[in-house]
Amino acid sequence: MKKIAVVFLPVLLLLAFSLLSTAEQKREEEFRDRRLSRNSGGPAGEETDNPYVFGEESFESRVRSEHGRVRVLKKFSSLSPHYLSRIENYRLGLLEADPLTFIMPTHLDADSVFYVIEGEGAISILHEGSRESHSLERGDIIRVWSGSIFYLINKSHDRKLRIVKLLQTGGTNPGDVEAFYSAGGEEADSYYQSFSIELLEAALNTRRDKLQRFFAQHKKEGIIKASEEKIRAIAQQSGKSEGGPWPFTKSKKPFNLLRKRPSHQNNRGHVHEADSNDYEQLKDLNARVAHANISGGSMVAAFFNTRAFRIALVEQGSGYLEIICPHVGRGEEKQRERGQGSRKYTRLSSVLSEGSVYVIPPGHPASIVAGRGKNLQIMCFEMPAENNELVFLAGKNNILREMEDAAKELAFGVAAKAADEVLGGQKGEVFLPGPEEWREEIRGHGDMALEYSVLEVSAGF
């Protein structure tokens, strides 16, 4: 009997690996198809719209010219009224300007945090009777106060200037953001021209014929091409101020996020984070800014924020996001109607690509996986930042490993040692091999690969 078992063992192993290969290929094809769909995955496998992920169609155009554009994400309360009403006072804006361009003087009725995604430029801010000018480069964070007039240049000869803005509104209508142009704007005159000509004559001490000639020269576009000479003249003033005391009480020079030491780094990725301890101007906004670079094929270990909403923009690359949500899905609503106490969670899975915006609410477990072809780069705003904790549910710093042995046995119904083998099985931290790379690594570990193969075959894969 033993001889027969020995003879047939290689055959069984070959069969197991063959079945695994077929099952693996089928599963990867299904998994790929699922990722290519916009969203997927309720408890019963039903398709569900993802109220936390937004694409190009979710933006409103505010400025558009042949030399650039400004877009603002629609109100969170209108995009996802049932789930994101708590952040209805925030908006996300994107500015893109071609090389050697000038962005018209403007002020907003919202506080702003600018983050430079790409390019190099300069910003001038007028407030408290003074002008403050700063150079800008990739990774810079700068605060612009509500009502401060600002204008920018793209001083590069060959690269676009791309800036993402977190806007905190404070007007009578939550989420509404208005731009006021000092010198003309997209399909509109400057606000000066909305005053009566009689009032302007007196206010500016200038006759109307001269005023009319002056305003007739105003550009109608919000972003215009500029000569190298004028760009150079404005750029030379960067880092200087005129007309008031230094330093200013409200705005300071930019803080470069990418020059700060990563808060975590390994061969799978790295993340930079800044809060009010790094850049004081984030304090009253109660915000944190972060930038993650996830290597192709890698993932962020499952995590959740205890208090903060995470609003994120995909800068480069592609991948997918999974969020576990107790609110989305018809099954949970039916249970509530029947008065049942059990809770079903919905897995929301969405493809991410350059320009995608997603929101992860506090308490919601989530993970991000980078596509294998290219690094996935993501920048994030988090608020409220104060007293928020980032909790990991997998990896070396899995918080559940801190439970007492007796608690583990009661919670998971297995011996503490068995629970530790699962909860502590992943030795990596924060950035881990993604699902496809993990399976490839398993295949390369002889005994483990065999065990994995037999388990999958017996499970019917």
C-alpha cells in the first residue's frame, strides 16, 4: 500500500499543480474582469455603485482657455449625499497651466491649501496691505487665506504646472466656492466692471473715458500666454515682499513635503506626511497632507483612520481600491427594516487611474493595490487631523496582534497560537506584496507552494 502511495504521489502532485494552474488562470481572468468594471462586490456579489470614487465626469470646469484650465470637484454632498455630507464644506480643485503662462489675479471665498503635483512656478499673494511672493516646485505645500488675492506663473519652458487645491468653504451655502477676478476672467469681466461707472469714477478718481479704455485692454481668459521677459521679471521677485512687515502673520513660505524624511519606507513603497507640526498654516484647517508612492504590483496593508476623512487624488499610475462599508448595499437596508441586528459589509472595489479621486471615511477599512506596470503615486488630504490615528489591520504592525491570548481565543474561536500565525503571518509593514506578486512568491517556496496548491484544489478553485 505504501509503495502504491509513493508511486502515485508524483502523479497526484502533477495533477494538483495542473488544476491549480488552470484555476489560477481562471481566477485571475475573473479578477481582472472585475477590476475593469467600475465597481464591484456586495456581500452577495451584487454590483454596487461606489459612492467614494469619482472620475473626470465629477468635475466642473471653472476656467478654460487654450493655455490651461481650472476644475473643481462637485460638492461631496451632491456626489454622495448619503455618505459624504460631513465633508460638504470641502471641495477639491485642480489647476493645469501650460509652460510660460500667467494665471490671472483672483481671490476665493474659501481657505485653500495648494499642493504642487508637477512643474515649477511662482505665486504672489496680496493681503494685509502687502505682497508676498514664492517660488513653487513639485511637493510644495502653501496656504492661501480666504479673500487673499493671488496670481501665479508657470516659469517652465517645457512642463505643465499642475496644482491640486483643498478648499474649505465658509460661506452661507456649504460647499459653494466663488472666484472673484481682479483683472478679467473666463468669459467675464473683472468685478470692477460690475460697479456703476459713476461709482468707479469717484472711487478711482479717474474719468470714465480713461476707465473704459483701461478695461477694454483686459484679457477675457483666466490663463494667458506670457513672454519670457515678463515671466522672468515676476519670477525674480519670488521670495520677496513689499509694502508690509516681515514675516507675515498669516502666510509663510511653502513647505516641501517630498524633502521631508518618509514616515515609512521599504522596497515596496514610501510615504511622506506633513501636519501642523511641520507647516503651522495647516493648524487652523486641522489638516494633514500626505504623498504615497506604491511600487508596481505592491499594496498598502489594510488600514483605517479613526477620525479623519481621506480625500485622495491619483497623480500617476493605476491600480484599484477596496473599501469595506457597512452603509452601502440593499441587504443591510432590508435587515434594518426587519429589525435584525446582524450587519453585512459591502466590499466596494474600483479601478484607479490618473486623475481619479477617492474618499475613505473614518472607520472604514481599506486597501490600495498598484498595477504591475508602473508605480502608483497618490496625494492625500486628511481632516480632521487632530487626534486621528492610522490603524493597520495587516502586517507587522497589525493592531489585533496586541490582544491578550485569552481574548484572541474567545474572539476567533481558535488557540492563541493559531490566531498569531494568521494575524502575524505577514512580516512586512505598511507596503506589502500585492495579491498577484504574493501568489508568485508562494509558488517559489516549495513546501508552502504545495500546501497552497492542495488547499486551493480541495476548496474547489
